[in-house]
Amino acid sequence: MPPNDTSSFLQRKLHRYPGALNYLQLNNKFKKPTDTIHIILDKSKMESLPIIEEKDTDEEKRIKIHRILEYLGIKYNNSQALLKLADLYFFGYHGYPQDIDKALQYYTFLANEFGDPQAQQKIGFIYSIGLGSTSRDQSKALLYLSFAAMNNDIPAQMSLGYRYLFGIGTERNCDESIWYYRKIADEMVKIQQSGPPLGRVLPPPKISIYEEDGGIFGKGASNAIGRPRDEAKGGPNISDIELLTLYQFIEENEKYNPSKQVIVALNYYQGNPPVTKDYKKALKIFKTAAKHLPEEIIKAETIEITDKDLEFFPKSNKLRAASKAAAFIGQMYWRGEGVEANDIEARKWYQRSAKMGYSAAINALGVMYQYGYGQLKQDEDIAIKYYIAASNKGNPDAQTNLGKILIESSQLENKLSAFNLFQQASKTGNVIASLKLADIYQSGEIIPEQCVFAASLYKTIAERASYYDTLFEEAKYDVRHKNYNAALLKYLILSEQGYEIAQSNAAYLIDEGLISIDSLFYNNSNPYSIALIYWKRSANQMNPDSRVKVGDYYFYGLGTDEFEEEEITNEKSKENENDSSEIDEKSRHEIQNNMIKFSQKLVSRLYGKLGKPDYLVAFNYYQEAAESGKSSLAMWNLAFMYEYGIGVKKDLYLSKRYYDRSLEINPYAAFPIKLALMKLNFKVQIHNLKCRINHREDEYIIFKEDKEGTDNKINFDSGDDETSKSINERIKLSFNGKHGNNEKELSLKDKIMKSFEINEKTKKIFYGYILKFLIGYGIGYISYAIIFYINYRRWPVFRWSLLFYIFVFSSILGTTLFNFHEELQRRLREARIH
């Protein structure tokens, strides 16, 4: 055998691994001639590892690293070496060319030959969304994820919990979802409680990358403002250097302002960018702020806490900030952060803070009394007293500690009190309270069993206390350095694990055109079909802006042709679809209004080829966002659809109500909403004028409070359509009662003359129309004249602008007269017949 016959050598070397050459692309027929990374070790180099030298180029170093990892993996059965090599190709780390297909071959080899759970999880992920040249296959994804989960791979368990909870690729099974989520939640809480006193600090909150831009739809339009956001830059207009300078200035010159001192100290304590975690510096600044406590409290060696102190709440901002600083000093001494651990010194600082009524310090003293820390005599009664005092001030840790004591009681009343305390603490994100509350919902001992609530709480704990995961921080780093493609892949991985923020982040990156999907999806040329998947998943996790986005995608047909419908179902959407059965198939997918058709063509120019729109589905998603999320943008869209009868039956009453409600919720959008209302009111006046001329008073539209008190505000209870119908019915009854049904039959001449009758109400409408026209003409002409003067330094000739406005007015008047003439001819024909 020739010495350089690498393929034959490895075939003998890997006889225990059938098909390994195909998995690793070792055969020359798979080898790309231009890709030097695919070089495999030959016999001579299997005896020794290649040496990386400083003179080597980056490409040579990558080749040697590739060989070293293969050497360790193949010769020494080191699965971690091959896993590292696969990750290099999967993520494109360290300058390696990203190659999903090649990474999949390594992962498949690892899964089949070593049973590696991380490789199995990656394979399941690739099949779940169809990465690379692989087609989506949810059954294979479920299979590989199940194998990985059996081997205790947490990301795989997260993915399965999410899939069973929402029915993705399988039937919904709440019990299965709880099994996976509870296992992770229990483990994460154990990690949190295994740290220093009062528990480990939770991982940083997950970041919504679009919040810095004002939300998914921009500032003033988005509804989900207030979610966790990346504060690394300190705001959009403050650089890292400016922020560091500001911190230094406050530290040196704001010693008489403890509130600012505490803010700076907290940033050093938590390590918020741009500063790094520095406990010693944080402790120093906290002590500076704590000097603003009363002098007798600072100098006292023993401090007695009275009942009055426990209820005390300082009105001074300085005292509140100083007491907070003292509590953090106590915490740092107790936990040994930046200083040697000393529970006695910690107790003194906690007492100084508790003397000022600070709830966190009161709770900490309660813990010390409960377990006998800080040379305090163990006394559960005093501990409960302190927990009650801190709980009354809304401290979630105290509420949790008190609830843990009460839940062990044999009395149902105490158990119910514990349930209420856990509910309050859980709302603030306390993972211990959330775990206890989930256990109560699942067990059904205190209250009836509620499986979905329990699964959702376990899911929240697993996501919030995810000590095992670093992908969110890596993705945040990639976004800050504008490496959007790398960030997208990480967000997609996290999306499959059920993180709603990751789902909306991934969809946002694709929707904004910040990435090219060609590097990840080799067979999918339409990015909007991928974005629609994750907008829809985020929408099903109660993100109102994502619901509006899904509605937009169906309204314009973005990615809807290529979208593969998942098994997530929404019962309310089904009910709404059934309620809208009166909409025919043509109206569901086509728009009759020419103006809106033109806007659709403009959208197709911007976004490329559009799929088939579905206005009924769009309407349902807008309605869900409006009702559950109170999204002003969704209400605007609903008003628009009711105004033009898109996807629903045309109803100007509901259109007006939704416009009003949108303005009430979001006053920042007052200008466009008021313009829409002006347009709607003008349309209604024209409609009423036509009705009056044509003697069809029963078709009047009146936007005002009626006798029974129905106004134009949205009532989110069922029956909005019925309300609008009842208004029409009352108008008809009022008209019939006013004019009667037994009027004497008029002659042809009388009918013609009556057609020209104009009462006072019609005169007011006509005069109002003329007045509005003249006002508009005056404002328009003055604006035109000013712009003309700025451009040409002379005033315009009056007769030309007047001619233009006369033309516009004549067009409107001509249309009105034409409609009147047509109606008159119709009446004359009917009169001749009778």
C-alpha cells in the first residue's frame, strides 16, 4: 500500500466505525479541491501531533488545529475533540468557514458512534428548522432531541418541554412538558440556593435587541416597551467613555448625593457594561453613601429594632439611598464579596439599614434569626415577625420566606395565605416563589389542578435561572459588534428551546434585513417564510407586537406561500374564524378598493414577490393583540379593516370605535389617528349627504351617544357587532316612527319636487361642507404662497392657483351632481312603472 494512501489507512484504522469515511467526508469524491481545511491526517502524521508555530499563517494554524482535533478524536476516542471541531464549522468560530452540512456530518458521527448528547441535540435542532441542505423534519428532530434529553442534555429537555406544551411536531401533552420543565427548574433552583447566603445572583436578564430602537415598530408605535433591554451603552446617545467619565465624576464630586452614589456602586457590584465587576470599588462607594445615615446609628455598636422601626418609611431620598447602601454593605460582608466574610459585621449593617425601615435589610435579619447567624439567638417567632414587616412593604424575598413557613402548616387558611404570598412574589420574578407556586398548581391540593399554569411557571424558572446557558450573552456580544449572522444562529437555537425573546429577536433580525439567510438555509430563498415561523411562535407566547407582525405578514402575503403551518393552534382564532364565516373566499384573499390594491403593489416592490394574503387570519391576529395586549397599532389596523371591509364585513361604527380606542391607549400617535378620524368623518358626512338627497334616512351613520348610552369606545366583551346592528335598527325605527308607514301616495310631480326639498339639517351639512372647503382652500393657498415666495422671492399669480382649486372643487361637485342625476333618473323610472 502506498504510504500516502490516507483513505485506505483510515479505513483500517476506523474498522470499528462503519461508514466513518462518509460521515467525515474523508473520501476524495466528497472533497472540495479548494477547501484546504478538509485535509485529513495521513499515516506518518498519525504518530505525532502537528506543532503550531508563530510564523504560521492563520490558514496554516486552522489546518493544524483541525488535524489536532481529529487526531485526538479518532486515535484516542475523544468525543469532545470532535465536538469542538464540529462546533467550529457550525458556528464559524475563529475564522473557520461556516459549513452547516459538514458540521452535521461530524455531529452524526458523534451521535451514532459515541452517543454524544450535545451532538444529538444539534442534529435535532438542524432537522427542526431545516438548516443547511437539510429539509425540515419534525419527527427526526423529536427523535434526536429525545435521545439527547435521556442523556440529561438541558437544551434538549428545554426543547421537548416547549414542544409538548405548544404541540410542535407532536400532540400537546402538558404532563410531558411539566416533566421536562420541572426537572430543569428543580436543578436550577438548587444551583441558585447552593451559593453564598441569600443565594446566587441570577443570570443577566434576556435581552430584546429591538427595545433600544423603541420596539419592533419603533418608538411610539410598539406596545411591548419595558421588556429587558441592553443597557450596555447606557442609552443611545452616551458612549462607553462618556459613561465611565460620568461614573468617575459622581464618585469623586457627588459625595453629598447618596442616590447617585448607590447607582454607580450597583453598576460596579453587578458588572454592568461598560464597567467590569469590582466588589472592592462597589463596597467603597456604598460606604460613602451610607455615611448619610444618622450619626448615632453609624456609631452605635448595638442597635435595637423596635416595631415602630419596622413600619418606618423615610421621606428623605438621602435616607432611603443611605439605608439601601447599608443593606448592600451588610450583604457583601455576609457573602464575602470584596471583603472577608463576617456575619457579625453584616448583622450590624443590616440593623443600621433596618432602623430606617429598609425592607431588604429587615428580611435579611429575619433569615439570621431563623437560622441563628450573626451571633443572634435562633428564634423563628422573631423571624416571622420580621418577614411579616418586610412582606407588608412588598419585599418578594420576605414574602417567599414567610410563605415557605406557612405552607408547612396543617391549617388550610395558612396554606392559602402562603399561596397568595407566592403569587405576589412570583410576579417580581422570584424563582423560589415561582417554583412553590408551580408545585401548588400541579399538585391540586390547595386549589384545583391547573397543568398549563404549572408548566408555564416551570418554564419561566428554567429560562430565568439558566445558569447552564451562555448563548444569550454570546448573541448580545455579536449584536453589539454587528455580527448579525452569528447572532441569528444563536437566537435560532434558543428559539427552539422556547425562549420567546429569542424568537422575536431572530424574527426581527430577518425582518429588518440585517442578515442573509443564505449562509444558514441553503434551500430557502424567502427569508420572510423563516421570519413568519418565529413571529408566530412569539405571538403564541403572548407578545402583542409579534401578533401584529403576524397579522401584517398575512395581510401583505409575506412568506405565506412557503410557510409550513405548525401544529400550534389557537382556539380563539378558530372561534373568530367561525364567526367570520359570512366572508366569502374571494373577499378573504382579495381587496376590492383600488387605492389599497395600489398600496399592495408598492409593498411588492419593496419586499419582492408576495404570497397569497389571508385577511381573515390577519384580522384574527390583530384582534388578539388588541384584546389581550391592548396594542394601539392592532386597533388602528382593525379600524382600517372595518372601514374598508377587508377580511370582515364593513362597519364604520366599529371603525370609529377602534380609532378612538387606539388614540386613548397611545396618545403619541395622535397625529395619524386624528387624520384617519377626519377622513372617516368626512366620508360619513358625504355618505349622509347622499342619503339625505336620496331620501334614505334609514342609512344615516351617526357617531354620538345614543339614548341608551352606547358611545364610541370599545367594549372588549362580546357583542360589538350586535351593538352596531342595534344602533342601525334604532335609527330605522326612529325614522319610521317619525315619518310613519301610512303616508299618502304622492303623484309623480310631487315626488320630483320633494326630491329637491332641502330642510334645515341638510342646509347645515351643505354649509358646513362649503365652509370646510373654504378653510382648506385658504390654508392651502397661504401655505402654497409662502413656499412659492421662499423658492422664487415673489408671490404667485393668484389666478393659476385659484384655477387649480376651482378644478378640485368642480370635480367634487360634479361627482355629487352626477350621483344626484343618476338617483333622479332611477326615481323617475320607478314612478313611471307605478
